[in-house]
Amino acid sequence: MAEKQVGITVPKEKDFSEWYTQVVAKADLADYTLVSGCMVFKPYSYAIWEKIQGLLDNKFREMEVKNAYFPVFIPESLLKKEGEHVEGFSPEVAWVTKAGDTELSEKLAIRPTSETIMYDSFSKWIRSWRDLPLLINQWCNIVRWEFKYPKPFLRTREFLWQEGHTVHETEKEADRQTMRMLEVYKELIEGQLAIAVILGKKSEAEKFAGALYTTTLESLMPDGKCLQMGTSHNLGQNFAKAFGISFLGKDGNSHMPWQTSWGVSTRLIGAVIMAHGDDKGLVLPPNIAPTQIVIIPILFGESRDAVLKKCKELQSSIKKKFSVLVDDRDGYTPGWKFNEWEMKGVPLRIEIGPKDIEKGHAIAVRRDTGEKETIKLEKLKERCTELLAEIQEKLLKNSRKALDDGIEDAKNWKEFLKIIESRKIARAFFCGRKECEARVKEESKGATSRVIPFEAEQGLCVKCGEKGLKTYFGRSY
Amino acid sequence: MAEKQVGITVPKEKDFSEWYTQVVAKADLADYTLVSGCMVFKPYSYAIWEKIQGLLDNKFREMEVKNAYFPVFIPESLLKKEGEHVEGFSPEVAWVTKAGDTELSEKLAIRPTSETIMYDSFSKWIRSWRDLPLLINQWCNIVRWEFKYPKPFLRTREFLWQEGHTVHETEKEADRQTMRMLEVYKELIEGQLAIAVILGKKSEAEKFAGALYTTTLESLMPDGKCLQMGTSHNLGQNFAKAFGISFLGKDGNSHMPWQTSWGVSTRLIGAVIMAHGDDKGLVLPPNIAPTQIVIIPILFGESRDAVLKKCKELQSSIKKKFSVLVDDRDGYTPGWKFNEWEMKGVPLRIEIGPKDIEKGHAIAVRRDTGEKETIKLEKLKERCTELLAEIQEKLLKNSRKALDDGIEDAKNWKEFLKIIESRKIARAFFCGRKECEARVKEESKGATSRVIPFEAEQGLCVKCGEKGLKTYFGRSY
């Protein structure tokens, strides 16, 4: 335990990458393994993931999206059925070629995403308009064998996600589903994770392999890199065509349906760490914190038992409303415990000693601002409710400000390069063409279009001068 | 939809295997895929799995077992670290040898179980007695490349499970944990899935590869085959030794800890289908039924709207207590709907027509017995509670009777063979030796020891005449 007591040794401002690595380790979030690029989700980060799962599952239930589970293996022939799709994913596919001592007759991909394995089933399940819309979600592990340097939660060869897949009668319904999911994700990411995002479409170069169009939620991290937080794709009829999905319409004729897919992953945990953390460690938004309140008894002398008893009483009185923990461990000083729970980002700390009990109050300390206040015990539940709501709101406000401050308009190519070099998002007109984007990327050393807002303003492309739309560019994770 | 309307075409008694296949398909539980031996968990079976997950997760929380997630990949060198373990699993391992176009320098196993990848981490996490007990659980997919004929839920190359892994200071604590989990599983399987089980230990030949001893819960399926429902292993210090796990004790010295692991899988869904299903399809125990009550409006003529309204009202009045659905689909007759929900095993059906409303009552029909009764609407909630409890109890009672009836004592080898041939469990004294068990298996065409009850009676081995314990033998899944 001694190692953990040592705080973060480098300021977030000074060496962001090292700061991130230390938070991940010292807040007990993840661990490296002997498999290069694969990590352990330790209980604390997994609990955050379970919170996110719970929030989304509630939403899915409301929307009548059903959870299911499809095989992790995709035969090569199936993966190849949609041309653009396989081209996009095959460089990163992990292949099973052997079972026991037997060579397989066809190699099997570990799913990099499940369109192909699911839609082969959908083609059997869907017969008539009565079977539509089909609304399926899957929580699972995903493997993409990237060769870039791995980073816990942000770039790992295996990660966890949910992938929703829907089938509709009409293009309009698929459009609506795509946009509705983008709104669900926005509510999750801004409303619960307290991270401000820009909504819009992806360019042709950046869209999902095989999609008609991709919508995205993009945020800016403190190191000036953009992070794609989630995507929702209208797949058009591309996969329906490739997989032979058709349905008998109300008109008695056979039709090809329209499809969407959408997902968010454990990458969101990385975003939370980066967006809110500070030099003392993790800072968790109350809505997704596994522990929202930690009560620290200040124990000494004869008052010990009375203080502990009071802490347990207070815990009981608020535990229906909050996830609250009493840290009654022996052998650790209150100061040590303060540091530990600050490192773990618990939104609110309550301190109670014998003098506080005499006076009928407790001390509350906010993790985000460090502000202390004295709360009358009879007001504790009420005040904690307010404080947690304030913290949640403040974190989003901070995130929104950071995002707004991180965007600059580029009127010409020189300004564009300067903005990118200063680690900000450059907002500029862009023609949207793949070839032009390739040039932008090369000449700016890695900047790509991140998002084209809905109803974007029109103007001439900052790079080629053709007609274009106001687009956000940045380097990205 | 037309296909589903057709009921099961073969009696359970007559062709159990075909009956099972039909229930799986017609109750919309699972689907086959192009990957041999891998199946789709369709929403209905996945919802049952989520029920089981919820029940166990509650239990884990009480016990302070924490969920986490470890990589799906295990490097060959790691898998080989514990000798017996690798020997047990390597014939069934699926190997990743390639990523994109690159051959991997070391091949990676898809986890057949996670002892090796977890314990490599545990060896870093555990430093002193303060870190113990370590109580970790993981919900994940598992791959075992069996070459036997696949059967949905029961034998598939990929399945879902939970695997718990704990580390303790003393042998006694590990013993206690092993037994405690066996009790948790018993409460799940008898109390919630309503399937009677025999508890005890596995023989040397049948125990988990690498364990000190394995405890098991064994049931008997209607085709006379035994099904292992879950296992809980005391791993002793075998893995601690292989993975170099040690801790600084309270005495200031370094010690080797004791470990356990335990798991249940989606195989339990197969057990539920087999144990309770009948010639009309699936029969679900109320405690794990995704839909416990279905309300069918009897709609005709002018009373339509009033009946539908009444059904929705009733649903609202009981939906806090039960998961209840109103089947208000147009274009299907009540009779068609009765068949559909019987096929899907919904425990209780409520029928309401205009005459019922006039009389202020509804008709309830039990799925398990088919018994009908008239219930006053004001008593509906109360009576549904009773009926569901009765169904739950009755299913377990039936299962217990089937298990008891399926066991016969074998006083000698001739009787033993006769009992096995009659597709029952043979209870006989057994010496426990591997060589003797191999002979039993060969000469009986496949019978193996399934479970040695705790505190088993002593006597002379039915095969070799050496000292032994009363043991249950049978063919198995």
C-alpha cells in the first residue's frame, strides 16, 4: 500500500502523458499484462464501466433495444463480404488459425466489430415488415491489433464496448435512429460524464468503413488532441446488399432495408481521466462515481467508538440516496486516507471527529474545488444532494470552457498550421474530398477533420479553395 | 412468423434430442452461425442470462467480491506455467498466430479459463496480508475448441460465464471460500432455476486441471445424462507456486497464499430448457423469467378499446412487482398468442375479455400445470404472487423427484452396468483411483464418476474391491 500513498509526481500541465500514466496506476484503474497492448480493467475502472453500462441499458430498455450476444469469431469469407468494410479493418485483425494441434481450414477473425457476423444472422431473421425495426445491442470485447504505442483505455488491442445494430423499413427511419442514438450518447457524455462534445458528421476519409455516413461526438483533451467519444452510423443499404437482407413490405413486394450501427467503448473512461483529473489524481463526475461520498472518521482516544458509531449512522441515513463508504481502516492516518480518496477521485469527502459530533456538524470537502464547508448533521442529506449536483454541473462547465477555448478559426492555410501547432482545434472551411484531406494531414503533420457540424456554414476550402463547409480539424487519439 | 406458430412436433419423451433442438429454435433462444460450434444468444436467452447475472452480482456485492476484466489473450508461455493445467486445456485451445499480415512471435491462446493471466497479475498486486483476501470475479466469453458434436448452450466452442478467483492467507479460509461458493451456486440453481442438485467433490480423474480438489453441483437431465451445473475449486498452493505469489504475513515472514476459483456458465440455460420444458415448449421458473406474466386481451367488436384499456390498467397495477407484458398485437388470434407464450415458457398467462370485465375477474393459466382459475380483479396482485411462488416451488419439487427417481444403488458391477444402460445414475462404492475410473468408463461405455457426496458412506469399490466411498456415476454432457 505504501507505493499508492505517494501522490502524482508530475503536474498535469507539465507532462500530460506521464501524468496520465501515473493516475491510471495510482488510482488503481488498470494494469499492464504480458500481452503487449492488452490491459487489465481493475475493479475500480470496471465499476465505472458498469455505471456506464447501467445508464445505457436503461436507455436501451426504454427504446426497446434488446441485448444479445454473437460469436467472437468471424470467418474470413464473411468478413470479406462488404468490400469497403474489410479494407478498413483487415490490417488490424487478429486471426485464429489453429485449434489444439489442428490447423483450421478457414482462418477466423476475432471480431473487430460485428456487422458481418450479425447481418448474416439478420438475413435469416428478417422476413417481413412485421420483423422491423430490428433493434439489437451487444456488450462485448473487441480486438483491433493496432501497432501504435498502446495507452490504457485509449488505445489497447482489446477493449470493451457496446455495439447497437438496427434494421429499418425506410431511409428516413434509419436517419432518425442514427440521430436519436447520437442524442442518447450526448446525454450520456455531457449529462453523466460531464464532458462537452461537438456533434456532427465525419468526412469521407474518416467515416466508418462501409457506412453511408458517420455521425460523431468529438471532444478536446487537455493535451490538445481530439478524442472521438462515440459514433452512430447510417449504413444505408450497403450491408443489406452484401448480406442479402430483404423483407416483404406492406405492399406485398420485396424490399431492401436500411441499417444503422452505433457504439461507445471503454475509451470513455480514458476521456473522464483526462478531462477532469488534476494534480492530486482522478476526479470523477458524481453520476458515474462508484463511490460518491467517503466518510472519514477522525479517531483518537476515548471518543473512538462514538465517532465510528456516528459515521455508520450517517452512512445508513444517506446510503439509499448515494453510494457512500466509511473508511474505518485501522493503521492509516486521516491524512493518508484523504490523499487516497482524492487520488481515486471520490467527489465528496465528509470528515467527522469528536468535536464535530459535539457541535452537531460535519466537514464536507469537494474533490473538484477543494472547498470545505461545515454542514449541520440534520441537513447532511439535503446538502450532499446539492453539492453533488453542483460538482456535476461545474465539471461540465469547465469542460465546455476548455473546449471553447481550444477552438480557433483559421482564415487561411498559414493560420491553420499555426493553430494546429499550438495544439488547438482549427475551425476552417473544407471541401470534404478524400484527396484534399490527405494533403491536409500530410502538410499539417497529422491533423485530420474531426467533425463537420450539422448545418455547417459554407465557404471556400482552406486548402484547395473549392466549395466547402466549416469543419473542425485537429490531431487525435 | 408463420413458422413459429407451428408447435414442437416431437414429444420430449420420445426424441429428447430433437425436442431440445426444436425448443431452442421455436422459443427463439439461439441460432446457429457459419462458425461451426458457435451460436448466437438471441435476445430471449440473453435476457435469461442477464437475470442470472443480476442474481449473482447481488450476491457478489454482499460478499465484497469485485468485478474486473482481464485480457482474452494468454501467451503460450503463461498458459504453460502450471503443468497439470496446460495439459488439461491445451487440446482445446484456439490459437491466434497472426495479426493483420504479421506472424506473431509468440502464439496467443484465447482464454479457455483465466487462472494463468489473472495470477500473473495477482503476483504483482499482492504484497502483504493487508491485500488479502483478494476476491475477484470476471464476466466474459470463453473458448474451448471441442471436437464433439455441438449443442446450443450445452456444448459450444464459445460460451459466456463468470469466473471467480480468490486468494487467502490460510488453507482453512480457502476451504471456506470454496464451500461458500458452492452454497451460493446451490441457492442459485435450486432456489432460482428450480433444478435439484447433488453436492460433493469430483474424483481425481474429473477434477479441475491444477486444483487441489474440485467441488461440484450435479444434476440429472431427462435423457438420463448428468449435467455439471457449476464447480468451485480449492486450488491449494499449486498456482501460487507456479506464478510466484507470496505475501508478507503478520509474523513478518513471507508466505505462500491459498487460492480458489469457481464458475457457472450459460450452460445453465440449457439445463433450464431440459429440466422444465414440455411438449408445448419452454417452461421458465418465475424467478429467472424475463417475462413473468403475459396479459392477453380477448378483443372483438365494440368492447375492443375498453378491454385493451383494462389490460393496460392491470399491467400498471402490478408492473412494479412483476415483469408483465400486454400482448396487444393486431393480426394474431388469442389462440395463436397462447401458443406463442407457452412456447416461450412464460409462467403465468392472464386472459381478459369483455365478459370477464363485466364480472370483474380475469382468467389465470399456469404454464407448468395448465391449470386455469378465475381471479377477482381486486385480488390479482395477491393471487399472482401466490401462483408464481407455487410454480417456482412445484418446478423444484418435480426436479427433485426426477433426480431421486433417477438414482439407483449398484451393489455389484453387473447391477452397475444395468443401471447405466437404463440411463440412470448408479450409486456405488468407488476407490477414487484414476486407473480404476478409466476402467469403469471403458467397460460401461462412458460412465464416469459425477460426484462424491460430502461425508459419503464407506465401502468396497464396485469395480476393484479396494476401500472406497459411495459415489454417483453416470453418462454426462
